[in-house]
Amino acid sequence: MIDDAFMAAVNELSVPEMGTDATAPLLYWLIRTVRPQHVLEVGMGYTTPFLAQALRDNATAVDLERSRLGDPAAAELQPLAHAEYYEQPYRPRLVCIDRMTDPTSSAPRALKVLDDLGLTGVCTVVEGDMTGAGERVQQELGLIDFAWIDTWDTLAFVREYWQLINPAGGMLAVHYLMTYPQGRAILHYLKSLAGPEGGLEITNLREPHRTGQNSTTLIRRIRDYVDPEDLRPQGTANDPTGVLDRFAGGGR
Ligand SMILES: C[S@@+](CC[C@H](N)C(=O)[O-])C[C@H]1O[C@@H](n2cnc3c(N)ncnc32)[C@H](O)[C@@H]1O
């Protein structure tokens, strides 16, 4: 978890110009929320231990929840738990790519911090250029459920890796596209990937207090996404608000 010891350990990776001091915990909580299994980072540094820790904490949480399934005493702790969710194993994997040649980046130091935090086993580090590494990533991860891209080469990433982003809900978080012409052109291009069937959700998070590195864009591929709720029998048991009943009854 993100506690004082974790924050003390990652502090040496902080490079204020990289602008990820708020984004790193945001990524942690996104991963804690959507629980991806196959995660990719391109552009290592301060963010890296947050991604690895989130996957480690997810695995711990899944084990605990699974052990409490069906225990009435635990109902309050997990009021929305779906037993079906726990039928699938949760075996998260993280691949982190960095060419380790940027003297301003804390990427090379991230390896030691991962080690200090006992997170080395969570993460496969690929030292080299992301261009040409797509096949290796596919071997390691298969389809990608969550990718964090923090380089200037978003277009090159999309060209090689787009087909690896899971079309059934896979998320791509891209740093710093909103506030300069080249970034906005990339955003425009990303929106065009939705296709006529509208297979994308896009949210831009602007950090108004920063002059640079001041946004993160979240893109979710939904072409093949089916909400697990929609696979369940419809009815009042699946509709705690009663809204569906009112429609079925013709109003009110
Ligand atoms: C902005 S820094 C990453 C900052 C980091 N996420 C953080 O929170 O501190 C960009 C990193 O991407 C790496 N990088 C840039 N282009 C790359 C490429 N084409 N392939 C692999 N790594 C690349 C650089 O070496 C650098 O470490």
C-alpha cells in the first residue's frame, strides 16, 4: 500500500520537471480500481513503483476477498462482490520499457527502488527502445489491459501497440498531450481510432497549475466490452434502484 515507508522509498525517483507527482498515485488508484492483469509502462521513473505496488496490492485484496466469499460476516465489507469475478485467477504482470539513456530521467534508479520495496518480482524490465519491442511485450502480456505511456513517441507507440490494447475495456493512459499543437494533433488522431462504431471512451485530465507536462489522457477501448452486469439475468435483483421496474411498468 502507499504508506509513509513507500513514499520515503520512492522519493528519490521524484523529478519535478517530469510532472508525475500527482499522476503516479492517480495511476496507482486507477489500477486498484479497474484491476487490470496485464500492464505496460513505457517511460520509467517515479511512476514505476506505483504501478508495481498497485498490482501487488490488488493480488493481496483478491486473495482476501476470495477467502471471505460467502461469509455473512464479511457481507458489509464487500456488498457488491460478484462470486463469478473470483472464478478467474488474478495473476498480474507488469512490463516496463525504458531505453535508460535520458540523463534527466530517474528510470535507471527505479530498479533499485523496486528491489528495496520487494517489487522486483512483479515487474519485467525491458531495457531498450519500445520501437521493435512489441513482439516481446505480446509474448509477456498477450493483450494489454492497462498501458501508461510517458514518452514523446506516442504516435510510434500507437502504430506498433494499438492492436495489443484489449478491445474489451483495455485502458491507455498517456501523459501530456493537451496543451501544445503536436500533442493535440496526436489527440485528434487517437479520437479517429474510435471508428464508426465509436469504440473508445476518452477523458482528458488537465492539471491547470502546471506550465508543462500538465495533462493525462485516459483512453478506454470498448469495441468488444460487455459489462458483466449485462450477462446476468435482468430483474429486480439486478436493479437495486428499481429504475428498470419503473420503465417496465410504463413509468412512475
Ligand atoms: C518523461 S520520462 C518518464 C518519467 C517517469 N514516468 C516518471 O514518472 O518519472 C521519459 C522516459 O522515457 C524513456 N523513453 C523515451 N522514449 C523512449 C522510447 N522510444 N523507448 C523507450 N524508452 C523511451 C526515457 O529514457 C525516459 O526515461
